[in-house]
Amino acid sequence: MNQVAVIGAGSWGTALAMVLADNQHEVRLWSHRQDQVDEINQERMNKKYLPEINLPNQLTAYADLQSAVQNAEAILLVVPTKAIREVCRQIRPFLNSNQIIIHASKGIEPETHKRISEMIIDEVGHQAQNQVVVLSGPSHAEEVALRQPTTVTVSAHHMSSAEFTQDLFMNENFRVYTNNDVVGVEIGGALKNIIALGAGISDGLGYGDNAKAALITRGLAEIARLGTSLNANPLTFAGLTGVGDLIVTCTSQHSRNYRAGHMLGKGYVLDDVLDQMGMVVEGVRTTKAAYQLSQKMDIAMPITEGLYELLFHEKEPKKVVDELMRRGKTQELEDLSSFL
């Protein structure tokens, strides 16, 4: 049995805390809201994020960050990308040299264009590089909380850290693979949210399965093109954190990025969409970061560019789609060379 601190009591953080509790670990789930902590500890529920789900007794909620992380063997960060740096600054004084730091967030930081593991290392120190682990893959919190079969990948620069994390999480409902391609795992997990926004927009506009299939396929090519330019292994994008995560995020009502895109396709403005969602839509921030990075590296990412214009310059969704369809001729196998 291990002591594990889970930082972030949203739907995904709570679902992963349940997996850990099912594996008989002592789980400390941190929230910045005292009322949420009281609800979890007293009623064994997190009604806002996972209604009607009863939480295991091995899970205890904390409002005090020091109490949650101090002396824990592993710390799992499940907070929005924009909060990663601040949370890491807050926990840094309580860390020790033996703790594994796992993150299950998906995004890229605008302006710096850094991946989440890079942001963590910036804030807690480069000595922690071999202890940082990424957990990613096709996984809706709602299904994980119901203990439905789910498979994910964990990745780290030091494979012993990945294997420790694999053992921490793996059970009969939650299968975990290891992968040493940290760049590919993080890029795939982040950029699929951009394509999920596009899939939602396509459905919101009333286009059919043909359009969405094309969008997902061409989106995967964009993800691989950027990822391999950053030295990711192209095979990663054919795996769970590439095509697997892309499929589940682009085709399910559980996906907040898909739902946000669907509302945009129906004509809602971005601010209203974000207000109604009530949770962070990582794809919006990641679109900005990926667009900036593609411009900096001179990499063609037409879907990302079109969504950037839609989100940040109020371009009409139908016009974005029309311009994508009118792009010049190209040869598909040449365009898929990222996978070779």
C-alpha cells in the first residue's frame, strides 16, 4: 500500500483517486474548496463532478495542501494546464527527493510552448526530471468512475518511474501500458483536444460522418507532423495517446471539448460557451499554443490554424470549413510521411 496525494478534485482527479483507492492505496484528494472536502468526507460523494457515484473509504479529502502531499510516495497532479505552475510552486516546499510526480493533465502553455512535464520541472527543479511521469490515453472520467474497462499509457524519461506508476494504477478495470516517448504522449494528449473542438463544430454545423472522419484523420496527420518535428516517436501517434485518445474525444458527449465545439458550430460565441460549460475546455488554450508553435517552426497545420481564427478572431465556422475544403491539391502519402 502506498500513500498517494491527488491534487485536483474535479471529475478526472476524483475518478483516478477511485482507481488508486480500489487498489488499496491510501489516497489524499486535495481540493481548494472546503465545502467540497466536507461533502467528500462526510457524504462520500463529489456531486458536482461525478453525481450518484459513491466514493471508496480509502479516499480522504484535504483542503490543506501540505497535509495532502507531505510524505506521500506519489503525487498526482490533475489540475488545468493554466494552474500547473502555481500548484507546483505551492507544493515545492513539501516535496522530498524520492517522490514520484505524475500528471494527468493535457495541454501546452501558450507563449512558452512548453509541455506540462517541462512546466513541472521548471517549478520543482531539474533534479526531479527522472521522477516526472505522464498518464494519458482514451479515458472519460465518467466511465472510469463506473469501473468500466479503460486502458491508458504512462510515460517517463526514467522507466522505473513509469513502471512504478503502472503498478500503482493497474487493476482488472484499468489497464496501463508504459511508453518511453514523453514528448509524443504529451503532444498527442494535448493536440487531440483541438481536433475534438473541430469535430464538435462539424457536427454542430450539421455535417455528417464523412466530414468528421476526414477531420479526425487529417487532424491525426497534423498532430504527428508537429510531434515528430519535436522528436516524438511517430509510432506513439498510432497508439493509445494518439489515435485512441483522438477517437474517444472526437466522438463522445462526455468530451467537454467536443461539446464546446458543438455549441460553437450551432452559433454560440466562445465566451458564452465557456460560461455554460462550467469546466475548463483545454482545447481553446491549446489551440493558441499549437498555432503559435506551428508558426514558429513553419509547420503546416491548417485545421489548427482555422480553429485559431475561429476562436480568437471570430471567423465563422462554416467559412473555416469551406476554406479547408478549398485548399490546394496534395498527395496523401507524402502528407502522412510523419508516420514513416
